[in-house]
Amino acid sequence: MNKIFRINMSNLTTKCESVPEEWAGLGGRGLTSTIVAAEVPPRCHPLGPNNKLVFAPGLLTGTPAAQSGRLSAGAKSPLTGTIKESNAGGTAAQQLARMGIKAIIIEGAPTEDKWYRLHITMDGITFEAADSLVGKQNFAIIDEMIDTFGPKIGVLSIGVPGEMRMCAANISVKDPDQKIRSHGRGGLGAVMGSKKIKCITIDDTGASKVPIADPDKFRAAAKIFAKSLLDHPVSGEGLPTYGTNILINILNEAGGLPTKNFRYGQCEHHEKISGETMHDTIVERGGKHKHGCHAGCIIQCSQVYVDRAGGYITSGFEYETIWGLGANAMIEDLDDIAKCDNLMDDIGIDSIEGAVLLATAMEAGVIPWGDGKECQRVLRDEIGKGTPLGRILGNGTGMVGTAYGLVRVPVVKNQGIPAYDPRSVKGIGITYATSTMGADHTAGYTIATNILKVGGYVDPLTKDGQVELSRNLQIATAAVDSTGMCVFIAFPALDIPESFTALIDLLNATYGLDLTADDVTELGKKILKIEHDFNTAAGFSKQDDRLPEFFSYEPIPPHNAVWDFTDEEIDEFWDF
Amino acid sequence: MNKIFRINMSNLTTKCESVPEEWAGLGGRGLTSTIVAAEVPPRCHPLGPNNKLVFAPGLLTGTPAAQSGRLSAGAKSPLTGTIKESNAGGTAAQQLARMGIKAIIIEGAPTEDKWYRLHITMDGITFEAADSLVGKQNFAIIDEMIDTFGPKIGVLSIGVPGEMRMCAANISVKDPDQKIRSHGRGGLGAVMGSKKIKCITIDDTGASKVPIADPDKFRAAAKIFAKSLLDHPVSGEGLPTYGTNILINILNEAGGLPTKNFRYGQCEHHEKISGETMHDTIVERGGKHKHGCHAGCIIQCSQVYVDRAGGYITSGFEYETIWGLGANAMIEDLDDIAKCDNLMDDIGIDSIEGAVLLATAMEAGVIPWGDGKECQRVLRDEIGKGTPLGRILGNGTGMVGTAYGLVRVPVVKNQGIPAYDPRSVKGIGITYATSTMGADHTAGYTIATNILKVGGYVDPLTKDGQVELSRNLQIATAAVDSTGMCVFIAFPALDIPESFTALIDLLNATYGLDLTADDVTELGKKILKIEHDFNTAAGFSKQDDRLPEFFSYEPIPPHNAVWDFTDEEIDEFWDF
């Protein structure tokens, strides 16, 4: 990976640059965040010409290492106003890596009202007219690209909410089954829309393998790494069998499953929406309960959820989406939830933000509690078409809260809080509060240690140790996000010493380096600090590292816990 | 004024407290800001139970001093997230002052969905059921209160947008002609709505005169003060003749009249909407071109604008509103603008935010440029009824910008920028950037010196001296806002030495004090710092003291000026 493409949408030029020395050791989030911090004015308007949208495969992406096929996207977020990194599976990351492309930097903005498709081949990047795609949603775009270029074409696209620059808009990535994975959080689809890029197609004909400096060492490490993934009970058994939705019953049991817009920590109908029920339903209907989001995935936490006739409804059907619609918005029918998930893929909005904002719309009285059919209509006909109501909803939970004058609005830095209640799982509350990305469970997934007892155990209901736990995990995650690895490699990495060693060996074997565990930690710290400095320059202060006020005075059953960290305790997070 | 009423909406109790020593020398903005800063948690949700809504007459309110009848309202603003003070004319301030009420602090929030009218008499404050008023707009409420209590009743009320807790909602105050003055900016109507108070009625039967410690000294000072108001060309001649709308032609000439959502600094149809045209139209139709917003006003900058048949359309028809609809939203017909102004009074939204957001909606393509009829429909049937489009618009310019993915969104701290372009009148840009209230021209009205050459002259197009000018004016204004005086007393105070001395003498004569000019300056500084500290604790940083990015790269004709202050230059503002 020795090329960086710079795409200027103001004058429709492209430039292929060699990789500067200081970016050579970076990939994925480490690279996208570094580029955004170096080149985007922190106070710029996220939808203006001075924001940049950066894509980068991870350091190991394109190699045969398991779980390494994720693509990082970065920009200043229109949803949060912070720096934002969002990574996704699909085919694009591995295609770009094999084409030797380390990063794509999209800058400027067209002044004319014309839309473009960027077409990436081994010959470079061209601007193709895409006005005929305007108004189309993602599945139609992918189908049309497959019809035009064949099934191997890589596709990144935005739906109508992205065109309309809504803050919940995501960027869709075609996966190996011609379905959709997403750069979900932070409204990066709106940034792509502001650049007037409806679609990016990747034809990797002529691309070669990613070079590996020490193939023998690589093979040995890859084997140990893969074995550790299969050996660990979470990545080797729980996730492949039940998907991430295994968490519904676990969080319900822990009293940390936010229900009815964060009113309760347990949901009466949890069995109807659980991973176990989902698994049995898929098996009974002839869907797939094991499925990967990219070539080389051996965890296979995804699935293909089908209807009674065996017809496709959705895939990549995640716990956070099912929680958001099932428990938090009180929808009891898993088929309705699956249809909403499919619609969110199609129109192209983040399915976490989408789920949280629908529950907030229920809080506002705009949608009846638990009405899955109305949620589908709203997604398709309001958000998907950009009606006034769709504009309110499609701009995220925070806007729904403001538009309807609500007080119980679960956001941090304007991003919807995901599927784990911070009062009853306090470590994740520290992550929500301090993450450079706004409320984001993946930034430092303390659920591992608070609930799943991976990497030790920190009692979720007491404050002790939570800041340190979140800090360590956020540092580690920033580093992992730079490798192109999926975040679930953390389960074996935290419990099986050889797993983490093998990950470092994979990096060393690929690049001929001698990195140590400390180097990886330092990389994680450096990335967090770069991101934090960007946010400070953008206007964020310690006072923004706070949870919504209602968590402090509204106890959540069954533990009747409140959010009780002092400001000083939270602010210790940044002491590193 | 020796009583403070504390109204607890959580348990529907009232408490009458004596004035604490440290608040004794405060009134108006000085008092409301001090109370909000002392009692409201800076990070609280503005619509939650921990925000407080505080009303306070000024230090001189209720005395016979000219221009002293303004009421201050304060709270944490749902629009900006900052501390907010907004003052208004009308009858309430003088009634409260004569009743000996120094402040009313409304705290808590009802848990039940029931609405209240607070009824204030010399016997205390009672909670009256107001569910029958729900859904009514301000003129209907005022009429009903007059029918019930007679024409002397004081009324503060909110329309439907206030009930619905929209961020542009204001608080209406009945004026001596049974029409409306407004606590306009910052969405304080939404705070009143969150407390479920639809209306406050004031029956001052039995109230006595405000005591004056040294009546002879007071009379002498009052005479000098009044004479200075009449002697100064702006307050004695310009404003009484043409109203504030005299500024259309002046700002157009200066190239600082933002036109078509801040694209141009001059407006081709300026003559159609100018103060001169308005004056002639009013005279020709038999309206009133001189009119005061409260008893004791001798500037009389208000007017009664009537239709061809002589029927009332609107009053308190201000330059900023006429600019916003006429130049910035390109409406050419002054009657349409007047009808919009009336509608904004009726539904109860800030007519500056309302005008700015309508132009932003035009930028978004939601309303055709210059379509005054459609603006009336949108105000009445969308914002006034809380439709989804109405929710977007009624929550202010910033929400319109986000909902429609716009980049050219003229807000500072999410408050719409008023009628003076910061690129071509640079002093006011410093005020917009640094004001503790978000974009607010009244916070430090540099137009006086930049354009009207009052208090000297600072060239509006160069950076030199603007920070100092804005600082001095913001300090002085914070002090003036504490007296209950209208901000236009600044014109003689800046140019006629005896005027400012007389103001201090009025304070000393009323309270038996020996304040000096330095004391007044210190008071202003202290108020600004209290407000700034609140904002810092709420999460605002220096980086929030910035104008929208587009002002820095979009030159405004005819001077082709851009906003070119460095961050360091702006931040010098707080060096005092």
C-alpha cells in the first residue's frame, strides 16, 4: 500500500501521491484520524468545502490474516462536530489494499448541482456522472453497479438521506453476498453527500496480493491467531451461534438492557427478540445463522435472516439494532425489527442512531410505542424521502429531542447512546462520556469485562476501576482499529496471551518490523490524543464529557442505579 | 422592591423571601443572571426541572425616570445552551416593581400534564388551572385576560410554540395598548412552556409607588436625563420619526445590510422597506408613527402600522425584523412583512430568529425567496401549529440549517445573527462572537460608533479598535440592562456627559447611594464575568466565540469584505 489518492471535488482533479514518511506506519483509524487532524480545520463546517472524507484500509487488510478486512472512514462529523472514525466490513477494504491504495482523501466540494460516481481502477480514479442515480436507495444502486460491472465490483454508496446530508446517514459498503455493511455512526454519509459523491465503484482487475515481508512468520502467526479466535468461548462459540444478539438475554439478566427509551434495565418481552429465538427462527426458516461480513472472517457473527418463505429480509442483524427497536422502542416482532434493519440498510442510515431516534420519536408521541409497522413506514416514506418529519428523524436522536422539546434524550455529543445502560453498566458510561466520537460502545467495549468477564471482571454497578478499564480498552481499540481487524478479536486478545502476541507478529511479519506490545499501546494513546486535540480545537471541553442529565436523577430498575460519577472522576480518563 | 417570590412547579408551592444582602444592589439582567448562575446547574437540560426562569424589573423600574420600564427574564437557554437574558417593555415590569417584587424565580417542573396560570396580586401568587388556554395564541390569551380582569391586568404569556417548547419561542408581555412586547431571544418561551405555565397575570391593585430615597435629587436628575434623550439626534429625532427602521437606508448605504441570507451587503429594493417609506405609509394611512413600549418612554421609537383601511396590523415593528424579512428574505411588500411581524407576536416567536430562519428556509428551498404570503402561512399554519415543518422552523435557524444540510447558516452559539453584517461592520462581529448570549446585537451595539458615529467613530471595515469598542459597549450594556432602562439611552449617554451622570444620580437618588461611574463599569464587568463563567461551566470554550466559517471565505459586496479576525484577536475580548 504505497499510494494515496487525493480527490478534489472543487475542480474535479485527482492526484496520486506517495505515502509521506510520517504516515507509513499508520493504517485504518490511525491513518484516517491523523489525516483529518492534520488537514481539516477543526472549526470548519462538516458539510462545507473544508471538511475531508478519508478512507483507509487497515495495516493488515488484504493479507490472509483472519478478521482483517475492515475499511476505516474518517471526517469531521456533522452529527457530533467531533472527529469521527467509523469502520465497516464488505469487500472494498481488501480491494483497495490489494490495489496498493493506502488512503483516499476526498476534499473540496462541487459548486454545480451535479452528482458523481468515483470509479477506481488500477489506472487511477475517474469522475463519472451519477445524476441518474440520484434519488435511488442503496440496494438499487448496488444492483445497478453489479449489472454494469459484474458481481465483483466493489461499491460504496449513499441513499437519499446521504444525498440530503442528514446527520444519521451512513456509507454503505457492498459485502461478499452483494448485501450491505455500513460505516454507520457519525453521519459520514452526509459528508459524502456534501461532496456530491453518490457512489464509489472499485474494479480491482489487475491488483496483486499484498506483499508480506516474512511469509513464514506470517503464516505461523496467522495460525495461532485464528486458533485463539476459535478457542475463545465468545468469538469461537457465542458469536458464531447466536450472533451479537446473544447479548439481549445477557444484558437483560444484568439489568443493563435499556428499555422504553432508557426507562428500565430489563424488558419483559426479551425472549421474543433474543439471540436464541433469532437463531432458532433462522434455522427453522432455512436462513444462515453463521455468516461473515468480509472474506477471511472466521467468527461469522453475522447471519442471513429470512422470512417464513425463506426469502431474504436482512443480514448483519446486530444486537444494538435489535435492542434499539426491540427493547428500547418496544417492538416485539423480530420480523418487523428485521424489516426495519433492511430499510435502514437500503435508505442508508446508521441502524444504531436509527433505532435510538425511533424510540425518541415514540417518547415524543410521533410514533406509538412498539409500532414496528409504523417504524417501517417512517423509515421508507419519511426519512427515505426527506419529508419534514423525515428531516427531523434523519438528523438523529438529538434533533428529535430538540424538535419535540424532550428532556429524556439519550445522546452524548449529540450521538445516540447504544444498547447498554450507563447507570447499571458503569464502565460503558465512562466510554460514552469520554470517547472522542460521542456515545460509542465500540470505542472501549467495557461490556467485555463488566458483563462477559473477559479480561478479568469489574463489577458493573460500582464506580471502582471503571475509568481505568475504559481507558485501557479505548487505547487498545484505537490501535486495533488501525490494523483493519474487527473489534471482536479483543475477546481472545484479552484472555489468551498468545493471541495478542500473534497479532503483533502479524504486523511485524507483514512489514518487517519489530514492534512490541508497548509500541501498540503507544500507538493507541497517540491516536486518542490526536483525536482529542482535534475536538478541543473544535470547541469541546471537559464539560462535554458528560452524560445527559436525566441519568443522574432517574434511577433505572431493577438495580435502581443512577449515574453517579463526579466530573473529577470522569476527567481522570485523560490522565495518560 | 423587597420581595423575592420562589415558585416551585414540582410541588406547586410559593415562597416569599426577603432579598439576600448580596442581591440587594442588583436588578434586571444583573439580578437574573446572578440568580441563574447561582442556582442553575450549568450542564442541566434547559427544559428539565433543574433550569429556572427568573423575572426581575430593573433597579429604576417603577420610578418616574424616563425609559426605565423594562423587565428582565433569565434562564439557561434551550436555543444556545448558554445563560440568557432577554428584556422587554410592556406593563409587567412597572407593575411588579410597584408591588415590591424584586424577582420571581420559577423552578422545578410539574410531572402531570396540567397547565397553569400564575396570578400575582398584593396577597401573593396563586396557581390557576389554565388547560382551557392550551392551544391558544397570545392575542387571544391577552383578550381573554382583559375580559376577565379588566384592561389594567398585566399579562405574560406564551403561544403554541412555547407550549411545544420550541427554541424560537418567546415570552409575550402585554403593553399599555393591549398589544405585545417580547422577551424575544433565546427561547425563554420554551422554558416557560417546560414549566407548564401558559400565562402569568399581574393585578397590582393596592400597590404603592416605588420609594425614592432623595426625591429632589431624583427629580433634578430625571429632568437632565430626559432632556439629553430629547437633545440627541438619534434618540430625540431619528428614532421618534422613523423608528428603528431608520437603519435600513443607513445600513444599505454602509454596505452592511445582509441581503438574501447574507449574500450581499446592499438590497436593491431597500427603499420599499425603509423607515422613510414606513413613516410615510403610516402617516398616509392614519397609523401612529410615534409610540412607546412602556409608560414613561419618551423616545417613542415604536409605531402602530396599519393597513389601507386604517386597521391595526402590527406595532413594535423593528428594524431587525424588517431587515430579516425584507432584505434577508427578499420580501418587498412592507404590508406582508408587517403581517408576518404580527403573526410572530401572536404565535410567540422571536421576530429576529423568526426572520433569520425564514431566510434560511428559503436557502433550503422550502419557501420561495421573497414569498411573503407563504411566510405568513408557514408562521400561522406550520410553526403556529407545530407540524413537522413547523417544528424544524420553530426551533430556529440552526435547526433549519442542520435539517436541510446547509453550510451557509448564520448563527453564533446556535442563535440567528441579526441585521448587521459582521464582515462589513466588524465591531458587531466581535459582539456576535463574544457575547455571552450567542449572536446578539444588543449585547454591545457597535453600530452606534461604527455607523452612527455616536461615542466617536471606529471605521467599520478595519479591524483596529473593534475589540475594545465591543468590550466597552458590552460592559456598559450589562450595567444598563440592570437598571431597567431601554438600551437606546446609550446614544445620549455616549455623547452627552451629563446624560450618563444623570443616570448614576437617578440610581443614587433612588437608593440613597454614592455610586460612581467606576462602580457602574465594575457592575457591568462583574455581570459579564458571571455569565461567561456559567457558559464555561456549561461546556463553552474560546473556540465557541467564533463566527460561522462561511463569513471567512465568502466576501460580501460591495466592499468584498471577509471576516478576518484571528482567534487570538477575538480572544483578547476577555482580557479585562
